[in-house]
Amino acid sequence: MKREAIMALLREKGFRATEGRVALIEALSKRPSPEPIEKIAVSVSRTLDAANVYRALLAFTKAGIVRTIDFRDGKTYYELASDRHHHHHVVCTDCGKIEDVHGCIPALEKKVLAQSRSFSMIDSHSLEFFGMCKACAGKS
């Protein structure tokens, strides 16, 4: 994502385009897969300390710039939401390798709503797949 586009995105969402915020969005846009805050904080440590990275990620998540993912390992992972199409992930439970899975099943939300007694609308969902990558399965 280009610097000008990042600055425009931040302003559009009501944020000042500070050097630290721009650096954080740049770092996220270069990531091939979601990462935990510890790795993200290291990559922008020249510009932001860990506490400010955490605060910015929370604010960006609320604003819809960043999305969080739970890979069932006790950490929260972050990825840029505005730069990617809706997708899910497949995660190796042995080595932790993460791959994007493109595409979604639009009929699934309709089916969930049809089965629900209490809900009339779904505004988002999260779906991750867990298994073993070919390299790890070959070691077994």
C-alpha cells in the first residue's frame, strides 16, 4: 500500500496520519499473513513503542482498518482489512504455518440466519481451518 493511500485511509477513518500510524499500516500491508502484536511491534519499534502499537491496533480494529484473527494459540493476530478481499485461513497445528483461503460460502450466512431463532442479521463472520501442512504430515 502506498504512503499516500495510507494517509488518505487514516484521515478517512478519522485518524491523524502520524509517522507512527503510517509506519504501522505500511508494516501490516507488507505482511503475507496475520501476525501477533509482538512481531508487529518489533517491525515498527523505531517509530512506535509496544504500548502505542497495541493502542493503535485496537483503534484500527474498531475503525475497520485492521481485523483480528484467533488461531487458538492464546494470541491475537492482526492483518490489514482494507487491503484484502474477504478470506479465511488454514493453519498447521504442528508448525503454525498460515495460508490464506480465498473465497467464502455466501449461502452459509443465510443458512445460519434461517436456523437462528434470535438473530435477524449477520454483519461479519470468522472462519479458520486447522490441520497439518504437507511438510509436517510427511514427518509423521
